[in-house]
Amino acid sequence: MEQADRLVHGTAAGGTVRCMAAVTTRLVAEAAERHAVSPTVAAALGRTLTGTLLLGSSLKELDRLTVQIVCEGPLGGITVETNARGEVRGYVRHPEVAAGLNADGKLDVRAIVGEGMFYVTRESGYDIGLYTDPYRGSVPLVSGEIAEDFAYYLTKSEQIPSAVMLGVLMRASDEGETYVAAAGGLMIQIMPGADEKTVAAIEASVSRAPHTTALISEGASPTDILHAALGELEFEQLGERLVSFACPCSYERAVSLISSIDRAELESMLREDKGAVMNCHFCNETYRLDEAQLEGILSER
Ligand code: ZN
């Protein structure tokens, strides 16, 4: 039985190192299935979903974090959003694009991402109307492989030197269908005051650590992943939470959105389309209102 998706965060070296790791196999598989993506896009979207969850591991209630990659490669872009409950959702502009394997025999994510920008938005209070000015940071993409881009963002924009590993392992079933066999990642952030010896030890142990997805496919938990990455360095686990793909859209919300459209447009939808169709970008759910439902909305005006 495949383990549940979860995220662990902790500190080491007297609080001068923050570390987090996540197993995200199920949620990446769900995102890949919802958006009917190619294997290369599954890797790009899965890495971004995991990286965003890790970046959001210290979010407080009512906080929302959005990572957006806008790129010139055929993928076009990736948008992922997460909250303090460990819920994450995301989509790409062109789910069908694909590339072969790169020189390392891995899915060539860089080939579909290419050059572009990496944006992070931190907001709070949106859901209850207590909305404060969002924090926004951006850096150019330095790699297109996603993990390095998260690390570069943290180092440049938030002044937190970081090591980031993100992985999605795709396998082929007996029927020849590719599926997400393992997904997850880790993030190690060096805070001010960390001593050089600790940093050097972390760099050495991270470089020796096995691939995150190799560990996960053998059943490793987020805590195991942190042990593998931190080696001798002990860490204190501060929290653990379940993480999942979740989108707050619903049929009721779709109806209320359609109810807010002006009368002339509703009448033309009724005349020309005999109904209304709404698609949620984030989770690719489609909501349909038939003729009678649209007439009902109009007559309630
Ligand atoms: Zn949705």
C-alpha cells in the first residue's frame, strides 16, 4: 500500500538551518490525471507542486502562496497555489507538450520550460475579506529544471541560501501507460548565523544523498528523506501534516459566478449555447448549466 502524502518540517544546528521534506506521489498522480498531461509535463508540474508545498511549509492560517512560472518553452507556464492546510492545486498552459529524455536519461523538463521568469506571491486574509497587500518576488529562471529555480529564488529574492531537490519518477505499466510511481522533494534553508562547518557538512551530505524519488519508491517517509540528506547532522522535527491536491471550486460556486453575469450576456448564452459551461483552470473540473437552470437564474432577477 502506497503511503499517504505528507510534509515534515524541522530545524537543525540551533535553528540556523530549516529543513522540510515531502512525499507527494498521490497528489502529483492526481494532478497529472486531472490535466491529462504528458510524462514530461507531469514531471514539470509535479516538481512545482512539491516545491510550492515545501516553500509554503511555514504558512499560517489564512495565508496563500502562489508560484508562477512564465516561460518561453512550449509548456508556456505553470501556476501552483497552496495554503496552510497543506492543500495544493495547479495547472500548466499546454498540458500535451512533450520532450524526449535528456543526456542523463531523465525527462527533459528544461526542454519544455526554457527561459522565463519565476514569480512568488504571498497573500493573507483573502478568504475572509481581510486582504493585505501581497508580497511579490521574482527572479529569472536559471535552469528550467524547477528545483534549481526554487533554490535560486530563495537565495536571490529572500536571501536564504537553499538546497532544493524535487523529483517525479514515471514508470510504464504492463499496458504501456506511464504513471507517477513516486514524487516528492526536500528543501534545506540556511538562515543567518549558520556556521561554515555546518553548511559545508550539509553540502557534502546532500550531494551524497540518493535521489528523493528512489528513496520514496522504496517506501521512505519525509523524515527518512531528511535523515538521508542531513547525514550526521541531527534535526528536530517541528511538525508533520498531510498534503493533498484540493480545489475549492464547486457546482454552487459555478452557479453563483454565472448568476453574477449581466442579463444581456445570460440571455445570449441561453439563446445561442442553450446553457453555460464553466471550466476550472486549476483542477480542470467542468460545470454545466442547462437551459432550464439558466432560465431559473434569469427569472430570479
Ligand atoms: Zn477547481
